[in-house]
Amino acid sequence: MRKMSDIAVKQCVVELRAACRLPIDELALDTLVGWLRPNFEQILDCRDGRKRWADHGQRMRDNARHIGAFADFFGSHVGATTVGLDELKRAFQIVRGACTVRANSGPDASEDCAAGRAPLDTGPIEEFLRAGRPAPDAREGDKVGG
């Protein structure tokens, strides 16, 4: 029987590739997956791993798709012929930063945002994303005329 983490990683890699129009350097992709695999294993290779994947798999596949799209953007922006580790790292920083901000603002699964061994500082991106969020008192009930 295959491990749930292997199934999940494979699905996420498929989504990442589908969203990235440029070819992806295999060593760079292996490096990114290597950073993330321990978290997939910790979260999914347990008794309730299948349920966790059923509950959070779509969000993780979406995150992988966003990483692929951002990596493609960064590669295209510099005229690269392939997406390398730099583009994947920048894309991962953005997606992880957004995920962390979302998880810290509500009951969303913060375990989906675990960074593994990725040597990335998402602090500046998290601050940028927090700055763009409406203040709690500026939501629905505080609209002018309403």
C-alpha cells in the first residue's frame, strides 16, 4: 500500500507542473519537494492521514498550482527558458506567506502551511499581505449607509 504522503506529493507536483508553462528544472523541483516531503509525511502518514488529505487536499493542490503559476511568472519575467530553484523559492515564499497569514487569522489548517526545511524567510511577504487585509472593525457591519 502506498503512503498517503507519496500520493499527496505526486498530486501536488502534477498541479504545479500544470500551472507552469515553462519547463521546470528537475533538480530544482526535487529540492523543493525535498523541503516539503517531511511535512507531508508527518501530517499524512498517520492513522487519520486519508481523512486529513480528504479535508485539506484541495487547498494543498491549489497551493501547488499557485506555486507553479508564480514560478512561471518569475521565470518569464527574467526571460528564463526553464524555471529553476530561484523561481520556485520565490513562488513558495509568496504562497507560504499567504497561507501563514490565513492560518493565523482563523481556524484554517495551519499545518497545511508548514515550511519543512525550506530556508526561506516569509516574514516580509506576510507583513505585506497583512497590510492589505481589512481591519477587523472595517468589515461588513461598518459600511457607510448600511
